[in-house]
Amino acid sequence: MKKKFKLIDLDCANCAAKMEAAIQKLSGVNDASVSFMTQKLTLDADDARFDEILQEVVKVCARVEPDCQIVLK
């Protein structure tokens, strides 16, 4: 499953790159991209575990950029 999420308060491109690298290492993630310019996260992960993986992604983002929030629709 592939979904896009809006990021709020992503302050630097370096942090975006760190988030992207950390998210791609998570089990079940097929692909991930974090765009500083558009403030968006694109996540492609296993359908069966998508919600579980998304919670891990939220934790990774909070660790790298504590002020950044992922808008979960």
C-alpha cells in the first residue's frame, strides 16, 4: 500500500534525509521518501501491517525532528 502524508514543522532538509533513511530501514517498508520542499512523506509498506508500520514511522520522525508532525488523515 502506498500513501502520502503531509508533514508539519519539518525544519531542515538534512532532517528530512535522516528520516527517509531511517524509515527505509524499518521492517515491512518497501519504499519511503521525505520531501523537504513539499513537506510530504510518501510511504510504501506491507498492506497487512501498514498501521503498525505507520506508528513506527511516527516514532522515527519524532526522534529525528521532535517538532515535526505527520498529518494522519
